[in-house]
Amino acid sequence: MARRVLFITDDMQRWDTIGAWNGPHAQYAQTPVIDSLARDGIQYWRAYNQNPLCMPSRSTMLTGQYTRTHGSWNNGIALPHDSPSVAEYLKQNTSMRTSLIGKPHFEPFSSQSSMESSLGIQNSYAPVRGFDTMMVASHDLVPETGHYTQWIKRNYPDHAADYYRLLNMPEKPGDVVTMNVQSGGDTGALFVKDNPIPKELYHTDWVADHTMKWIDSMDMEDDWFCWMSFPDPHHPYDPPASEKHRVDWRDIDVDELYGTSEAERVGWLDQKPAHWKWWWNGDKFVSFEALDGHSYQHELDTADKIREINAKIHISNALIDDAIGRVIAHLDAKGWLEDTDIIFTPDHGGMDGDNGLLLIGPGMIDSITRCTMIWKPAASRSVPAADVHSPVGVMDIPATICDIAGAEVPEWMEGRPLPKDEAEAAEQGREHVYTQYESYTPDCDIRMNTVFKDGWTC
């Protein structure tokens, strides 16, 4: 019996945007595949990231370590190449084959010296950080040198300009990378574009297609670990325009956390630490995930803009759900699903209009830090479905994968194998989980340590 692990991540999906979890956004969710994994698997209702930013969180998923242990403490701070890796550990201690298909982001995508970003233009697929195969895709066609970008430019050059451009790249020495701040769609919403790219060429389908191709390269008796990493629903909000019919923004109710007026939002923000209001009105540059020189106060001034953004997010989530379903059906058709453990989680959530804000930033609230974490153990392992309400973290995933693979959890991992039920969580003494945030800008230095315990955030 082979041991197979399909680890599925997506980027910036809120915990409450799948149907099974019945959160404020769940009524618009079209996620029947993820819902079925939740129904038949183990749901971790209090799962948190250890840092609410892409690179630190993904580095934690690779190393099983806290941010301040592995060193990638903010976006743009690359994970050192000598850092430990669950993929490398599995290669050295088990017979597992390893792959990562989609968005890695252990290094800055904007850097021309990034090893993972340069693979595509080199027509190379690894080994990188212990992965036998790494195929790179991101939110648009950055990195220019990634596999997905090169595939589009080589085979479908007429679609190379379809995506919203996420970053403004340096044009001359001394220039810095900046976020491309443009509006579009029906409402003039920030980071929105009606993307003309055909669905079958969009990066979500590309990630699923190449995951299935890699699976097909395995033999029946092979043990393997595949990390399938979707770039969406991260901004820019530009899923294929052909899919607009899935969710009409006019049907979306604005979350109560957006408020009914600017005065109400100001009242909420005045009760928070000062950097929240600076984040909203743009008076100070508080985080590299904020908008330097731009104001959410002015960019998100109508509820309709929030409606359209959230509709695009739900469409992106629906496409991811479709893609996951295709991969699971492919495993089933090969007769491999019975022996495949499936783990799903995003790296972090997003504001998506809460308090009049978007993206992620210096605020340790559930919409950013809480993760929809689901583990569907292989049917051959006979692990019953369960709900776990004790706190767990994404740093527990590498240790869980080691346990599935039959390998000892190495000492350098700070996480532990996920509990299979509430009784096991109690035996492990799971009472709290930590999240860290650290950011330095010319205007504001922020360091936060947060503990989640008994439903409280401290």
C-alpha cells in the first residue's frame, strides 16, 4: 500500500468563504468539493497561521517553524536556502517522491535572482528545497521567468496582456517594486479587472492540469508528497470574465464589518491602535501590504465596490474548488484515492472590506489569521470524521506529513502532528496557538505577538 499526500493550499482565502463552515460569507460559496472534504474529514475550527503574510506563512508550512526561527519574517525576506524543509527531510528519510506545483513564494517573486522564479526561463524543474519537481505560477505573469508565464508567452502570446498587472517592476537601477493600484470592473473597484483569458488557460486550471501530469508520472507503488498551490483568490481580482455568471456582485450583501457609513468605520477605527486608521486613510505607510500613497478611505468609498470584489473572490474560490475536484476524480480513476491523505488550508485570510480595508496587514483578527484547515485521511487508514475545536497551527502540517509518511518528526520542527479528534487534542495539551507579525517602514515599526486561546485573542 503506497503512502500518498496531496497538500492543497490557496492564497488569501478567508476562513468563512467555504460553504461547510457557515460563516458570514458562506452563503455565496460554491465549494462543494472542499465541503465534502470537510464533511468526510477532520475539520480544525480554530486553526491559525503563525504569520499572516504569504512568504512567512508558506515558509512555516515548509519548515514547521515559527517565523523568528526560520527567518522569513515578512514578505520580501527570503527563506534562507539552508533552511530545513519537510520535502528534503522526506527525501532523505523515506521513499517519497516530492513536488510543488503552483505558487511556492519562499523567495520574492520580483527578484531576478530568486531561484524558484528563474526555473521557468531555465526550463528547469528542480531540485529546489527538497522538491524533485517545482513548477511555478503566480497571480499574474510575475515572475516573468516562471513556468506558467513562459508557457503563456510561448504558446498563447495573444493572452500575455490579459491579466491585471499586480506589480510595477523597476525600470532602472535604484527603482523599487511597487504595487500596481488601478481600478476596474463594473464599479471601479480596486484591483478588479474583467480578464479575457480563457478559463482553460487561467493559472487555476494550469496548476490542476500539471498536478495531474505529475501524478501520472508516478508508478502505482510510489510513495509521494505533492503540494498543489493555487495563487487565487489573492488580489488582483481578475478571474476569467467568462465565469462572471457564477456570482453576480449585485446579489452580494456587504458584510456588517464594512459598516453602514464612513462615520461608523471611523468610530471603529478610533477604538483600535493608531496604525489601523493610518492604514485606512493613508496618512502613514504602515505596512508593505498597505497602499503607499493611496487611501482605502477613498478607494473603497462605496459598498458596491466591496460587493464586486467579494463576487470576484467567490468566483475564484469556485474555480479552485472545480480544479480540486478534477484532481481528486483523477486519483479516484487511477484507483489511488483510497491511499491518499488530503490536507487543505490557505496561507492566510484577507480583509475583503472589513473595517473598510483590503488585503492583509498589521491586525491579528480572524479574517486574516484564522484558516480553513481540513485533513481528509486516506480511507485505507480508517480514521473517522471529526471536529476539532482546540487551537492548531499551519506549522503542525509538516509534522503531520512526516507522521503520514511513517517518519519520525525531526527535532527542528516546532509543530506537532495534528490531532485526529478532540480527545487526542486534549492529550497533546493543545490550549493555545501563537501568531507573530513584524514590519518596518519609514513611517511605522510594528511588532506583534498574539496568542489565541479559549476563543480569545490577546
